[in-house]
Amino acid sequence: MLRVGLAGGVGAGKSAVAKHLAADGIPVFDADRLAHELYAAGTGLAAAVIEEFGEGLRTPDGGVDRAALGEIVFADPERLAKLESMVHPPLLLALDLRFREFAEAGENLAVVEGALLPRWPDTTVDLLIGVVADPMRRKDRLRRRGWSEETLGARLAREVDDRLLRERCDWIVENNDTLEDLEWAVTVLARRLRKRAESN
């Protein structure tokens, strides 16, 4: 099983690449959705997060209000580091389990989409792909989604920057041109991934 990570900043086109890979028949899953499941009512992580960051985060069903949690941790680097130290161990276990499920189903290749993959241990995936785009293009795309300048500034300030992506990633997908250009680049990428998986 070739375990592939797909990373990229907001507005770079990571989700578009993931969508095209999935359409090409490659199994793709989202690390953020796995994390969301870990915050659900009744999980050990939900209980620990509420105990650490306050009862005000408890949702009516007993889970964690992730939006409220974000407001707390993204304004305080130390609290963010604390949260990451709590979330990463169970999340990495969940990632490993999902990859194993694909392998047991007969797949020799699967891709996990996750913005922060370049900051995680090298052993998380076998191969890391980064999606990058010119900062001005990213901002224009986000403005078209209705993002305010304040939201843009706050979100981009805590992103994994393109320099780290280029340092850590095995392959880079440049997304500065048309959607058709991106689709062609992903078609080539899918072909390369399958070839790599066959020889893995």
C-alpha cells in the first residue's frame, strides 16, 4: 500500500486536486473529517478537550464546538500547541487505520488530504504532494468566496507556507493557470502515483 499525503494552503487548489484524483478512481480521504469524528460526543478526545479548554466548548450533544475552540487556540500559540499535542496521537492512529482498511479492501494506493501534513512526522505517509499557487491568486480566489480581508490575514498567517511545502514534499503541483491545466496535471500525477504504487 502506497500511502500518499496531499497538502496545500487554503486557496491553492488542494481540494480540487483531491476531487480529480478521486474522480480518476484513486481512494481519497480527508484528515480534517477524521479529526471532526474525534471531537464527537462520547470520545475520549472530546472529554479531554472540554476539560482542558472549558465547558463553554461543549455542544448540546456533548461534542466539541470546533469553531469556538478555534477562536481560543488560534489567538494563543501556546494553547494551539497544547491542542495539537492532544489531537495528533489519536488522529495519526485514525489515519493509519483508514489506510489499513483500504489495503484490506485490495487497494495498493490511497491519498489523505490534510493541510498540516508537512508538519507531521515523516512516517505518516510514504509520499507527500504539495499544491501551491501564487499568493495573489490564492487571495483572489478566497475573496471570490466572500472572505473578508481580516479573515484572509488571520487564516493565511497560520498556514503552512509554500517554502515548507517545497522543502518537505516529494512532488509539487503548480496551480496558477486554468482549471483545464490543473486537470491535466492531476491526470499525469495519478498516472505517476499508480506506477509508483505498482513498484512499491
